[in-house]
Amino acid sequence: MANSAKQRIEELSKQLKQHNHNYYVLNKPVISDFEYDKLLKELEQLEGAFPQYALPDSPTKQVGSDLASEEGMQFAHRFSMYSLSNTYSVDELNDFDARVKKGLGIKTVTYTCELKFDGASINVLYKDGKMVRALTRGDGKKGDVITENAKTIKGIPLQLSGLDYPAEFEIRGEVLMEHRTFERLNAEREEIGEQPFANPRNAAAGSLKLLNSEEVAKRGLICFFYYFAMERYPLDSHYELMQKAKAWGLPISEYMFRAKNLDEVKQFITKWEEKRKSLPYDIDGIVIKVDSLRQQDELGFTAKFPRWAVAYKYKAERALTKLLSVSFQVGRTGAVTPVANLEPVQLSGTTVRRASLHNEDQINQLGLHEGDIVFVEKGGEIIPKIVDVDEAQRPKDAKPVAFITTCPECGTPLVKKENEARHYCPNETGCKPQIVGKILHFVSRKAMDIDGLGDEIVEMLYEKGLVKNIADLYQLQYNDLLNLERFAEKSAQNIIDSIKKSYAVPFERLLFGLGIRFVGETVAKTLAKYFKSLDNLMVASYDQLQEVHEIGETIAKSVVEYFNNPENLKLIARLKQYPLQFELDENQQTKNILNNKKFVISGVFANHSREELKKMIEQNGGKNVSSLSAKTDYLLAGENMGPAKLEKAKKLNIPIISEDDFLKMLGVE
Ligand code: AMP
Ligand code: ZN
């Protein structure tokens, strides 16, 4: 008994650590929160019964760590950041209430109820009303520095308003991504062949850690603060302090509620069980906090949790249904995505017929068999997914679901690249969904912006043999279109005009339109700026590509591969017969005084705002990076810069320059 308990404790500790890593660092959880919490509970119980076997670094005693970068900077929190003990049952809320009352030796307690936002937590330091530093939760003791990124988040003020804010405090909050932003981001990622994020939480956490804060700004993150940490509180009620924070300009949720007793707490929980579905972002429960800050102090913390708060978590809704079949979809990049076809079932108000399966690993992890009875869940994800299989109900000789080996559209054997979870159909020039997808991408608004060519029309042009690749578009004649049943004179002429108009589309958009894997809009711009012409880019070596800021191995490899493919070279030769833009427009070009040197800006400056300085760097051919590394060329330092940054720059031997030095560099002063 004891021996097997010891074994199980070790096993659970190991598993939970791996799940923490998947969740907080990789942003790719493989089990649901509910399953995770179940494992954690089991470990807690075992450790309770057999404390002698509990590991010193047990996941029950430590918050899951999101610390990732060796390279990026870390900083200690002034006050530790904790996790929250959580529960899925109302009974346990009664226990919590009883513990609190006993701990305080009183009979009535006022609670504050808040939404439990499902995002990534941050800790922001304000000094004299100015935002000084932002950190991720990290391991609870120290976090990754993400100050520049946090500054791009709408609603986080750089300067507080009013006069009565405390001189210095840390404030904790959650950074979130709204559903519509998430869907837009994923659509963009799919379009350039990047793996979409599994849910808004992962997207938010991943975005917070991007190295380029301009990219972060585009991600449209939002934030709600919910907790102050400081030496002495200016008043006793957490609720009232948060209302004050609102007046100081900090983003505080409008859905906070002060409950006179546990019954009111329960009512709030019930109310939000339904209401949460109409929020534009995800919440996964309700956080209940003792309202009096003095009482909070009195109760204190365990190693991992505050004793004055608990999270009531809503169970993600699940439904049981039958797997009818698995079909395989081929995208523009040739990526093959398995989709489960299900017996229709009701789930959170909608009928679910299909669920995404992502890739082969996912199918294997679930151990999915033909005809299985499966659990589907709609968690943060927009598309429901299969989270479990009811093995007990499995038909006797059911076979495991096998991944296809040939393309369902064209029959070509599929390939799987090293380090990639997805299968691809390599038949780029003969596989219909890939061809149609590529043409649609080329004509899309952000690329060549050719009007009038939707899915159906492109498909028809392909089937009639009129357009088999993007170069064929430019050969298309007015009469070709008019002969097709769908076209009247006007619509045919419009398309021809729009195709001609695309001659003038700037080079970077043409490059994006080619649909090179991993070359999205931003990467296309970067490449265009750096190489200046398609001819230069075509002969760039793998190493040369990697010299470009923000171009990593994956992109470099993909670009080289693209231009090594004879089919693509043929295509480009044909495009070159038309007066398209194969070079960067000189007028658009920026001066290159700074010659791609990388700058980190920190602190406050006398003459220019940081945004102005950043723009000046860009316009003069330099690059802005958000964190110091050995690759940084200059630290542009202003007033009030963090001592750690200064120290790090010195350690790495990075020249530290003032605003004046910088202006001299540009020849402005
Ligand atoms: P867990 O992720 O289960 O460890 O739960 C703790 C986390 O919940 C905290 O670290 C916060 O990031 C998050 N959280 C979300 N909303 C709130 C809230 N209103 N109050 C406190 N923590 C919250
Ligand atoms: Zn194919």
C-alpha cells in the first residue's frame, strides 16, 4: 500500500510537471483543466496521507512556471505571486467559508466575487504614478520582463490619473484575447501555414512573450487588474480599493460584486454560469475573495495559495456522441487536417457535427478507434474538440483510426517533415485545393487585392482549364470570361480591370501573394525591405536570410526551398512577362543610416517620446527589439531606467547611448 502510494506520488508529480510545462511554457496543453485539477487533487490527497513521500518540489506546493527565456530578462516580484486553490463543487465552498470564519474567529464575512479571467497573469509595478515594469507570473518568485509588450496593451495606463494613488505598488491582472480577435489571428495564421492557437488563452500567453512589441500591439490584447500588492493599503476593502483603481485609470472589470455572505456568493456563481457565454472573452470560473484587506493579511498564504481566496471553476460543457468517420482536408499549403464527423449532439446551445483533431499525434494520444463513443467539449476553443474516449463502450473489433497515407484529393503519397506534427501533400502544382487555395491567397485583399474572384469562380476557372496557377490570371481574356455562363459583360470587364490594376501593387504584397510557407504579411515586408528586389531574394542563401532580423531557420529554409523548386521558377519567369512590381519602390524606401543595427529603448527621454524614437530608428534603417541580448547593438537609455537592464547591458558589453548620442548618429544634432 505505502509502496504503491510512493510510486503514484512520484508518477503524478512527474506528470503534473510535464502538464505545467505544456500549459505555461509551450502554451499547448494536452489535457483539459478539469483533468489537470483531478490529477492535482489526487496528488494532494496522497501527500496528505503519506507526507513522508511528498517531493520537496511537488506541483502541489509550487505555482506552474511560465519562465521560458534564458535570453530575455527576469526580475523578482516584490511580493510573490500565487495560484488559487480551486474547486468545482459548492460543498467545498462551504468548507472554504467555514475555514475562513474559523481562521478569523468571526461569524460573518464579506466576500468580493470576480470573474476568473482565462488568460495570462501579469504583474505591473507603478512608481509615482508611472508604469515602470511588467512581469509575467513566472515561477511566482520571479517573472519574465515584458514591460514593452505590456505598454502596447490597450487600457494599461503609462501614467495614472488623479492624485491620491499610492507612491509605489504592484498590481496584478490578467491579459486576455477576445474571441473575435482570436478568430482573426488564427485565420491569418492558417493563411500563412502557421499552426493556429488552440484557444484565446494560449494566444494571449504566447503574444505576451513575443520579442517584438510592435507585433504584440497588433494582437489586440486587453487586460483586467484584480489585486494590489503593497506594503500598506490605503483602505481596508478590496472592493473599494479596486473602485479607486478604476478612478486612477487602471482597467478594472465592471463585473465585481460585494457579497454579504456565502449565499450571495452562490447566487453570483449561478448567475454567471449562463451569463458568461455572452461575454466577448473567456472566463473559467468565479474568484471569491475575503473583502477586508486586514482579514486577508490575517489569513495569509500557504506555499502556493492565498488562504483568503478560492476559485470556483465552471466545468466545460461536455457531450457524449459517436464518431461516425474521420475525413481529411487539404489546405492551401498542402497541410492535411483530420476532422471528426460526429453523430449530431447538443452542446452549449449549438448542434455539434464536427470536431477538429489537429493532427496524427492528437488521434494517437486519444487512442481513437473507429465507431468510438467520444466526449466532446467546447472549452475556450471555438471549434469543439474530442477530449476523451469512452473505452468501455468500444465495439469489440474496432480498429484504431488510421491516418491516411495518400492525399484524399490527388492520391499523392503524403510526407511528414521532421519536427512537424502535420502531414503534407507535396503535389503543389497538381492538387486542386492547393492550387485553388494559392490563387485565392494571391488575389486576397492583403496581397494583390483583385476583386470579383471568390471561391466558386476560382474553382470554376480552374476546372475549365483557364487558370491553373497565379500567372495564368494575367493571361485571362475578357472573352474567356464572357463565354462562361456566370458572367455578364460588366462583371467580366471588372475582373479584367482589377487584374490589370494589380500591376501596381507594391512588391512586398506581391511577395506575400506568392504564398511561400511561413512568409506572412510582416515577413514579406521585412524581406522586401532587406533584399529590395525579387532577384536579390531569389539568390539569397540560407545564411544570408538568417542574418535578417526576425528571420529564423524555419522561414529561411522555406524561402530557399521555394526558390529552388523549378516549378516556382517557371512561374516567376512567367509573372515577369507582366509589368508587376518586382522591386521595392524607391520612394517608399527608408534611409539606411543605421544599417539594420538593433536598438533597445529604455527609460524616459527629454526631447522625444519612445514611440517617436522607435519610429526614427525604423525610418533610418535600424531595428527595434524589446529585450537585451548578445545580439543587441545599442541600448538607448533615458531617465529612470531599470538598474537590472543597465547591469545586463554592461555585462553584455552593449554600448549605452543617450538621446543626444542617438540624434548625433542620425546627424540631426
Ligand atoms: P490557476 O491558473 O488555476 O493557478 O488560477 C490562478 C490564476 O487565476 C491567477 O494566477 C490569475 O492569473 C488568474 N485569475 C483570473 N482572474 C482572476 C481574479 N479575478 N482574481 C485573481 N486571480 C485571477
Ligand atoms: Zn494532394
